[in-house]
Amino acid sequence: MRLRRRGLRASVVTAFAGGALLISLILAIGTYLPTRHYLVEQRERNALRQAFTDAALAKERLRTEGVNVADVLAEIDQPRRTTVYVHHDSQWYSSNLTEQDHSAADEVADLVAKGSVAVAWAGNGGRPTVVVGIPLRGVGADYYEVTYAEELDETLRTMGNALAISAALTTIAGGLLGWYATRRVLRPLNQVALAAARISAGELDTRLEATDDPDLATLTGSFNTMVDTVVERLDHDARFAADVSHELRTPVATLTTSIGVLEGAKELSPSSATAVRLMGAELERFRNALEDLIALGRLDAGAPESEREVVGVAELLAQALADSGKTGLEAEAAPELEVYGDRLQLHRALANLIRNAETHGGGLTALRAISRGRYLEIHAEDSGPGVPPAERVRIFERFARLGARGATTGSGLGLSIVAQTALLHDGSVWCRQADTGGADFVLSLPAYVPAPPSSEPAPASTPEPAPASKAAAALASPQDRDDR
């Protein structure tokens, strides 16, 4: 299984911790080895110095005729934790009556037997010992001092443990330092990412706060300048589209009137009458597209079309059905369901959903509203074949069409108007498959919750709806109404 690639923060923390561990190990080893060498060498020198002193005393006493070796050993003032052995006339003598085992002296016995002074370390019974052997020339004896060095071993062990703990603490400190450093470094990037997400969700007034850090000032200034440029270009494009749309209204109205006059003329030949009817149909399509462009421009600019108010959903659905001519279908909505918003914008959004179902979905089969906690959902179902999953986001893009079954009269802006309206009301819109097999367009809006008597009425807060959020609606580029 492929290992998951580490992020920047994990990599930096690992690098800091690894570097701290490496440095602490180098310092620990560089401290431990010289200290150990010095202490061991010092202990050997002390043991050798003491052994020479005691061996000289033992040699002088053994020169006396008939002296007892045990008495000589008793006269030696040996250090604590030290045992003296004397090899004389093929016999071993020990200064410790309870410890007659001279195996520790075997470490240097061969060298001493050859007439050399020898020093060695041994582990006598698991206890570290330093053994010094000195030949006593002239008296036929060899002198050995065996000193137990538990305190030296304990000192080295304590120092090793202390250095290991220091290395571990240094490694942890390095990791914490790396985490803090990456936190400081990534904080500006996180702010940029958050600001970019908010801008993509439609909050175009989002900017990064100015900073005194000279290293970040360039990033902050460049980002804010980029956003200002984008917003300025969007405003310019929106104004241009609005100006063009308004300028086209007058000639379109004139052409519509002229076509109406021609359609009423009785002296036209059948072919001319057919041409006039075709021109009238195309002109009507152009007029609808122009009105949609103007409406979309107002929505993009956030311009209200009426004062926001509490609107009953049942009334809103019934009026939308009546205006669309769907008199044989009844809306399903509980009377207590209400929303707080622009009535005209919401009515146009519902009208676009109904027109989309009638034009491209084989006809509207159900228009109902249901409560989803702090949100309510308006479902517009049709009897068509539905929308392929791959196209359910793209259909909300402007001027996008879904290869309809011969229906080409749509402007390609209806569903995008619905999506933009939902966005302005802190809601969302999406498409799914209805239980009957057709398409089900769902408009999710915050449900109106009456405020306490002491407060003014206000719309409910906007928790994230189940299928989509405000940011998701903005990222999923709204799309065409009647052009599936």
C-alpha cells in the first residue's frame, strides 16, 4: 500500500526533530566517550600508584627471614573495596579471609610471571574491577591488588542515562520548535486560502489585513491588488452587460410592436405570414433572453427588486403555478412554512424552475415544499428522463445547454438565475433524480423563524444544508433554466 505523502508541516517538524536528535547524539557521544576515557584512565593511575606503594611495603616485609605472608598482608593498609593477593612459593594468600578466590588475578598473572607490571579490567562476578599485578623480584613472590569499581560504573551509567534523556528532550524540543515555526510560516498561507475560498463563495469584499512584516507585505499587497483587479473587471463586465441589455430594450420593443402589426395584416401571402410568425417567435425568444440578462445582472450586483419580507411558501408556490398556467396541479406546502426574502426574486426563481420542467422535462409533475430543520426545500419534479449525474452541476452554468430533445428555445440563463437567487438568500440549489425517474430540482432556503417579541423579526441563521452550502452553490457555477 502506498504511504501517504507527508505535508509541509509534518516534513518540517520531522526535519527539526531529526536535526535536534542528530546534534544531541553528537554532543552526547562527544561528551560521554572523553569523560569515560578520562575517568577510567584516572582510576587505573590511582590503582597503579596505590599498588606500587603497597607492593613496596610487602616486598620489604617479605625480605625478613621466616615472616608469615598472612601477617604481611594484615599489615598493609589497603583501600576499601580492595583485595590483595600474594603468590608466594606456589601458594596464594588473600587479605580477605572471606574471599580466597584469586581468579581475578588471572587476568594479568601471565604478564606478571614474566616479570612485567600489568594493569587490566575484569568483570569479577559481574562486578567491574581493576587488577594490578607487580612482580616482587628478590623475594620470589607476585603482588596483586584487585579493586572493585562499582562507583565508577554507576557514575558512567548515570551520566549515560542523563545524556540519553537530554537527547530525547532536545529532540522533543526540536519537534516543538519545528511545529511552532511551521505554524508561523503557514498562518499567512492559511489566511490567503481562507480569503480565496470566501471570494470564490461570492464574498468579493474579502481582503487580507495589512501587516508590518516586510516579508509578508508583498504577498498581502499583491493578493489584495489581484482581488481588486478581478472585482473591478467583474463590475465592468456587469455594467457593460446591463448597459447593453438596457440599450437593446427600446429597439426590441419597437420590433415587437412592428411584428405584431404585421401579424395582424390580412393582405400578407401565406409565405410572408409564415416568415412573420417565425420572426415573431425568434424575437420573443430574444426578448426573453434579454430580460434574463437584465435580471441576472441585477442579481450579480446584489440589487433588490422589492423589500425583503416574510413570505408564505404555500402562497408563493400557488402564485407561481397560477402565473405559469398550471391550473391542474396543486402545490404541496404546509401553511406554517415561511421564508424571509425578496418576493419578486423568489417568484422568478420558481417560475424558471416550472418553465424548465415544462420546456425540457416533459412537464411539471409536482411542486412541493418540505421542512428540513432550519432549512426548507422546494422540489420541482418533472416527467422527463432526468439529468445525467455528470451534468447536474454544469446545468447551472450560464448559457450551458444539455442537448435537449429538440427544445432550443431557452436562453440558457434560467437555472443560473435560480442559483444566483438561492445564493443571495443564503441558500442553494441542486438537481437529483426524482423517485418517479424524472429530474427533481431542489431549491433550499433558510426557514423563517419568528424572533422573540422583544426583537425584530429576522431570518433564521444558516447552518449548512444537507446537499450543498452557500460556498458550494457559488463554486458549482449556477446554470441554465430551460436548457437541459
